[in-house]
Amino acid sequence: MNEINTNPNKSRSVSPLAVVISALVWLFLFSLPFFWVEKDSVSGTIIFPWAKIALSNSLIMACMFVYYFNHFLLIPQLLLKEPRWLYFVCLNIILILLTGQLLYAAISGMMQCDFFQESMKPGWANFAMGYITDPPKGHTLPPPPPHAGPIPQKTFLSIDLLLFLRDHLLLAICVVVCVLVRFSLRWRDAEHVRRETELNLLKHQINPHFMLNTLNNIYALIGFDPEKAQNAVMDLAKMLRYLLYDTNENFVSMEKELQFLRNYIELMKLRVAPSLNLTVEVLVQNPQTMHIAPMLAGAIVENAFKHGISGSQDDFIKIKSFDDENNIILEVINSYYPKENNEKNNSGVGLATLERRLELLYKKNYQFSAKPMADGKSFRAFLSVPKYIKN
């Protein structure tokens, strides 16, 4: 069953999923060197190359430092507020060079420790990932195996320059990745704000449109039945309370939406002719436990009353709402009277707005159709949305 957060104001800047993914990525990188196990050719025992593991993780820690220094300081201050790319690039060049030098100094210091000297004895040709080719203090290099070839000589171009380029390139890649991540997060937050703003505008478009029709109905009642007009005002007050206080959230209780629908139908029954064949069937189970976007049912039923009644004896509106295992379903069938072209331009505002709201709130997880039926005398609106259960 689907669950949903009904508070649209909850901050999206920190995503628990993003934190977990980030932690898993760094944990994976730190664990990679532990897969570099060696097997002793004489005893056959497994040997962990602790020197390589420590030196590799030192490089990963340097990458981690550069990444989060950009993530929390340089990018927010130099790119997100007011883009200053020149300062950003220059400061990162300095940061990468300083971090690279500190990394090299730290590795050189670790190489002098007894632990590293002992761990490097068995395999001089592979120790230290090539950072230092001189033997540890107090030791002489054993002769290499016959198939190993001559002992590699330390030269600046063959070792130091390649290591310099490798380490600093990795640090620069971390900066690029960090920029991409931060800007993707910024785009996500901006898209969320845009989506919320558009939803609010669509809500404001629905409510005045609905209120205009309702006030016209009450105005028509005042002249010939003041008592019914008073009852209509009471129903309108209940509906206004719903519109003012409940529709500020993206999702509301299905029970409140159904109560709004009942109030609206009672209000409209005061205006329409007694000959209207109106049937309402609500079969939703436990509506207080599920949530739906506000004014979905209201917009469809309003359209039926506005465009499906001509005052003839054949007018009818059939409203049915029910739920299945995963969805809430609303079906409205009403008499159909095609409009002239000049009337069509001013009709259907509610349904067009409704469909845009469905796209924003439910993405592709909904079904909606509103079209004339095959007989040409009926109009059917069908809506199916996920059954969101209250947290």
C-alpha cells in the first residue's frame, strides 16, 4: 500500500536516501584495497598488504576532504549564491595542490614507520604503490627473481610526475563530481519549488472558478426562497472552511473530500429542476484512513452540473465513488449537450486545470478521461488515483 507525506512544507534539502548512498559509496571506496590480498609463494598463506591499504586509503581520504570542502564551503559560497567561476577555479587549484603536497608528505612520513617497513619487506617490487623505490632504512633490497627483470630505477619523469598527475587528477575529478552533485540537488529543489508554486496557482484558479458558480446559485435562490438561500449559505460556509484550511496541503483526507462533495451536491440540488435524475453512490471503505489531492472530485462533479443540465426532462447525473485494493475511483456520467464553438472557449477550465494538477501530483500514476460516450447523449468522466494511506 502507498504511503505519502501530507506536509508539503517539509524540507527536501537533506534527503536520508542521499546520505545513505553517499555513505555507501565512500565505504565501498575505502574497502576496495582490502581485496588486494597476496598469497605467500612458500607457505601459501594469505597476506594483507597493509602498506598498500593504508596508502590507498590516504588518497581516498584526501579525495573525501576535497569533495566535502567544495560541497559545504566553496560551491555554496562561490557558485550557488552568485556564480564566481574564476575564484572557484583558482581556489580549487590551490586546494588541490596543497592537498596533494600534504598527501605526499604524509605518505613519506608513514614510510619511515617500523610498521610499514616490516610490511614492505616481503615484496619490495610492489610495496608503497610505487611512491618510493628506495629500500627502508637499515635494509637492503634482495635480488629480484630471475623473471622480474632489472630493478626499476627511480626517475622524476617515470614515477614522481606520473604519481603527481594521477593524484591531482583524482582530486580534480572529485571537484567535478561535487559540482555536478550540488547542481543536480539545486535543480531538484528548484523543480520542487516550481512544482509547488504551479500547484498553488492551479488551486487558486480552481477556487475562484468554483466560488463564482456557487455565488450565482445562491443569488438565484434569494429572490424566490430565502429559507433555502440561508441553508445554501450554511453549506457554502462549510465548503469555504474546507477550501481555506484544508486545500493548502497537497493531500487531504478522503473523508473531508467526500464531505465537501456532499455539501456541494446539496447546494446544487437547491438550484436545479426537480426533474433532474440525480444518483449518488459512495462505496469508499474507511475514507478517513486514506488521502487524495483536494478538489479532484469537486472539479469533476462541478463540471457535470455546469455542462450536463439543460432543464429538460432527460437531464441526469450519476456519481459513483469506490475503492479497490490500490486505487480510489470516481465515475461521473451526465447528460450531454454539445456546446457551440464560442461557448467551448469558456468551458472546461476546471477539467483542464484538474488534469494539470494530476500530472504534477501523481505523475503517471493515475488514469483520467473525460469525453462523450458512444451514444452521443452522455458524457463520462473517469478518475483513478493511488490510494494513499495516512502515515
